[in-house]
Amino acid sequence: MTENRHISLNLTNEDVLSMYETMLLARKIDERMWLLNRSGKIPFVISCQGQEAAQVGAAFALDRKEDYVLPYYRDMGVVLAFGMTAKELMLSAFAKAEDPNSGGRQMPGHFGQKKNRIVTGSSPVTTQVPHAVGIALAGRMQKKDLVTFVTFGEGSSNQGDFHEGANFAAVHKLPVIFMCENNKYAISVPYEMQVACEKISDRAIGYGMPGETVDGNDPLEVYRAVKDARDRGRRGEGPTLIEAISYRLTPHSSDDDDRSYREQDEVAEAKKNDPVLKFASYLKDLNILTEEIEKEIVERIVKLVNDATEYAEAAPYADPEHALKYVYAE
């Protein structure tokens, strides 16, 4: 008998079905983007596959009306949970004028949407970390009850931006949740060649904050950790470092060939622990995800992805002179 773990976290059956649907939607958008890339229709894909549980579990633990998220480039699950739509993500993939992230200027994965408090990221990795700290400081100065949530890969935890952001947040006890999505590879460099400590969360003690490593393939475990961190931040107890261990199921991007640096047997073994399939199994064992409900969810997602693809492909590109907007004051 499967233990009903979500009830102890005060999550309803509807909540966990919504989590599952968001995870599956992220996966299906991502899979469609790979097909579009391989058929020459979009130029670039950087994948969330294998990391959906960590992303969606975390997002559901936040206040999606008040908190700010500063996602890194794989975080499709986070931005979907915070209100970005399949259509908007596809507009970004096709680099169309209506793309809400950057009007088609930036490559996909540079998420930004003011109305949903998704703060724009940039191409240099880890620059979002000090920004998250700054927003948390501004929130405190304005007496707002919010936390900021920032994600990054384990390779990024070696960058100066991570050190400076973590140090400043801890000294000033700011409500920041730092979540490292450890997918074992910084592009082609395996974990053991990046970091000498056993866990990324071991670094927390050096900044004077709590650190915790969780199973990033389990959305409920990530939900619990992020919720605890959010409560700490709101109580004025400062930041938390969470490390969510997952595995990148795809190459680093559509421009990468991962066969040159990792055994395909390793990837095949990791797929047995696919977080989307694992969570579906949990819900089926509890008879929450019935055949009928699963069919409805799949049909809804297929329609969303198809409609988003058709709309974005047909949408107009920005006028060439639009490239000069937002560069200089007008």
C-alpha cells in the first residue's frame, strides 16, 4: 500500500493532480521543441527533461501571487507553475514579436514576465543570484511579506555571483531560497570534476545558513523543503540553500552531443527514475490518477501544445527596426 504522503503536507488530491499536469505539460512542450528543432523550424532548445519534479514541487510551495522567482534556463516547470503559458513559451522558441520574455530577442530559456514576477535572466550563468538577493532586500525595505526563489545548476555554485549573493543574504538574514538543481553535469563536466565536497548543500555552513539535499525526482520532497525554507525566510530567519538531485535526461542543449562525454547506458539507467513516470505511479497507486483522469489530462495537454505550436509558427516576427527599441532612452 502506497503511503499517502501529500496529505501530511496539507496538499489535496487536486493539488497533486495539478502538480502532475504541470510536470507533464513541461515535458510535452519540451519534447515538441526538440521535434521542431530537428525539423529546422526553431533554432535552439535547452531542456527541462528530468528536472520537472524539482521545478514544479518548488513552485507549488511558493506564494504564486506574492513571491518572485529568478529561474535559470531549464526552469520551464517553474515558469509554467507561475503563470506563463504554453503559447508564450512557443512564441519564445520561434522568436516571434509576441514573445513575452524578450520580444524574440533572446534565445529560449531566458524567462522573464513582469506580471507573474518572473525576473529576467541573462546568458552568463548565475547572474540571477545577486538579483534575487537584491529583490529580497527591496522587499524588506518596502515591508513586503515576500520571499525570492532562485535556481541554478551545480556548476553555477562555483561562480562568484553565488558566493557573493549567498554571503550577503545570510549576513542580512534576507528571505531568499537558493535552490541548486544538481543534474550531475555542467555541460560536459561531471560533478566530481566540478566540486570537491560531497554535496552542494555542504557549502551552506560557510555562509551561516541551513543547507539540505533532497531527492529532486520527488516533487513532494522538494515541496516540503521549499515550504520550510519559505517559512524560515518569512519569520526573519534568513536564507536557505537547497540542493535537489536529479539527472539531465537530454544533451545539454540541441547544439550538444552528450555521447562524447557520458555513457548512454548511464542515461538509460537514469530514465528508469524518470520523475514524471514516478509521480504518475504514486498517484495511480492511490487511485488519484485514474485512467479516465489521465486521458483527460493528456488530451488537454496535447491540444495546448498543438494550439501553441500552430499559433507561434504563424505569428509575425518583430519588425527589423524593433531591434533598436529598449536600447537607448527614447
